[in-house]
Amino acid sequence: MTENFLFREYALSLPDTVEKPHFKVSSYRVKQKIFLTHNKQENRLCVKLSEIDQSVFTSASKSAIYPVPNKWGKHGWTLIELDKVHPEMLKDAITTAYNHVSK
């Protein structure tokens, strides 16, 4: 579903965002803090949301957006399946993660 939405270009267009490797994935950071990682092999993103925002996004699209299934998920880390998420929902999630981390 995200063929027409280039998340990488969008993430890098956000002020002061840099892309750096993070283990075996790409990370996108603001103020040296990660707000987004991209696991190309699994075709998904992981974003850092507040607990409230995580609840809102996961309730809107449970099969496409869900908490990381471990302790990181309880701290707002949220997985996004790129082949299942609507482009506007993805853009909103990236923006929300960026705003959360850049505070």
C-alpha cells in the first residue's frame, strides 16, 4: 500500500533528521535520538510513540500497526507493516514519532 509514499524521503525532510545504521537496520534520528527504524528485510518500520499515541494508532489499524511484542512495546515502540498500512496513516505515525522524540 505504501508504493506511492516514500517514507525515507519524508522522514529525512523533517528538520534535523539524520539517517544512521542501527545494528542491521537503518535508523532515523533527531537530536541523536531514534524515532524510526526501517527493517528492509522484514518490510516494516518501528516508530517511537507515546503510550497514548500507540493506543490510538494500533486501534485504528491492528493488522498493520501494533506494539513490539516485548518490553520495548510497553515503552511505545510500535511496528508498522509497510505492505498493510495506508500511506496517510504511515505519514501520521512518522510525524507523531518525530514530534514525540524531538521534544
